[in-house]
Amino acid sequence: MAQAEDEREAARRAQILQGAARAFAHKGYHATTVKDIAAESGLAPGTLYLYFEGKRAILLGFLEYALDAAQTHVESLGAVPLEAALAQFLAERFVMLGQHAGIVKVLMAEAMFDEELQAQLRELLTVRVGNLIGGLLEHYGGERLSPTQRLTAVRTMQAAVIGWGVLLPGIGAELPGDADESARHLASLLTRGIDDILKGAQQDG
């Protein structure tokens, strides 16, 4: 029962986020009202407030939505080789963020002038993405790394995910290839670096 309720809530949040992206694209962030977002979402304004406090919460809610999906992906990993897992993980992130490029652009633009939003965005991207990647790394033997080695690996992957997945759509730039191709190339580069770090940790141990 609880799982069904969680799934309904996630679906409703996704519905609102998609409606918000359309509303922002049509009228711009500042001219868009909660009523506009509700209309684009096919909901009553009062229903929307059950899920988000307002426009800023919707912007941050999009990132939470994307990060929750990424967390679910990491938790579902089985005996998949690192490079293949990274390629799939990155490709899904690129596709999701590309599909919502409109709301990513709004989020990045508003964060440039809104210090509170900027701080919230920074916390999400550094803390949650760092923890997410740390979990992915642990799945592949990250416990053998020293704190410095682990931080190096996490920061490198973090920069790749944020740079390619968030900053590029945020400034309207395209990936160097389709999502799958870009993910494969980036996964190959990251895997070689991580393998070197893990091998070094094994030799040191």
C-alpha cells in the first residue's frame, strides 16, 4: 500500500514538473504563476500546493526528482561491469536532463541572481551527487580506497555528471553525440581512471 502511494506521489510530482517546464517555456519564470503551472499540469492550484510550496520549490524539486531516479538506479545495480554500469547510468541522466532542458535553463539562470537558490542548488549538487557517486563507487570496491583516493574519484565523476548533464543543457549546448554515445565515451574515460585508482589502492594494501 505504501509503495503504491509513493508511486502515485512520484507520478504526480513528475506531472507538475513537466507542466512547470511548459509554463516557464511559454511565459518565462517570473511571469509564470502557480495557476499557470497548475493549468499546464491539468491540476487545481490547491492540488499543486500539496506537493510544492511554490515556484522555487518546483525548480529544486526537479533536481530532487532527477537525483531520486539516479539513486534508485544505483541501488538496483547487480553484477554489471563498471564501465557498462557507468555508461547506462550516464545515458539515463543525460536523457532525463535533456528532456527537461527548459527547466534546467531556468534553474541555472535564476541561481545566478538568487543567492538563496544558488546555495540550495550547490548543496544538492555537491552533497547529494557526491553521496550518490560515492555509493556507486562503493559497489565496485571503493572501500579499498584511502580517503584522498576516494575523494579524487568522487570529485572527478561528480564534475563529469554535473558538467555534462547539468551545465551543458543549462547553457543550451548539446552533448558531443547522442546520449548513449556520449555516455559510452565518458564512461570509458572515467573507468580507466577509476581502475587505476583501485589498482593503486590494492597494491598499497
